[in-house]
Amino acid sequence: MAAQPRPTRHDRRRSGGPAPLAARRAVVVGASTPVADLPFPVVTAPEPDPPRRPARTTYRLLKMRGLSEREAADLTAFLAGIHRVGDGWTLREVERLLFLRSLVGSGHLVS
């Protein structure tokens, strides 16, 4: 009877044996990936914030769609999370508030 050849790493992976160290890897996944279905260690990372479009760009695009200056500025403010006021906003006011918000968020200005 001939001797059986020793199984290689490739054969062990196919047979369900332990995978070699090079094949084991950690994967960074978002909150939407079902972690229980992954056969390897998982490192979860927070979802990044979507990139923000500058207020002036949003304002200009809204004006191109037919909104008045006041309507475009009000909607730009709303999309940036700024509450509506009685007389509405101007683009200059919206940009100033967003600038102040960024200073507070970065710690350069205390609210």
C-alpha cells in the first residue's frame, strides 16, 4: 500500500481545517454589515459623516432650480440644521452661523 502524501495548507483550507495565519484577517465594517455572518475577527468603525456641501453651493443650486433668494437661503439654513426665524435668513447670515458653529465645534470658541 502506498503512503498517503502529507496534506498541504491548501488542502487543509478546503477540508475545513484551520486556515493559515496569512488567511486570517480582521475587517473593518460599518453598522450595516451583519457581524455574525463573518468567519473572521471584526473591528467595527463608526460610520463617517457624509461630506457637507458648502452653503454657498447649496444656495446657488437652489436658485438655479427657481427658488427666490430668501427661499434658497431659508432652505440652505434648514439643511444645515438652523431653525427658521420669522423674517427668514440671508446667505450671509447662514454662512456666519455655520462659521461660528465650526469654531465652537473645534474648541476655538466656547459657547
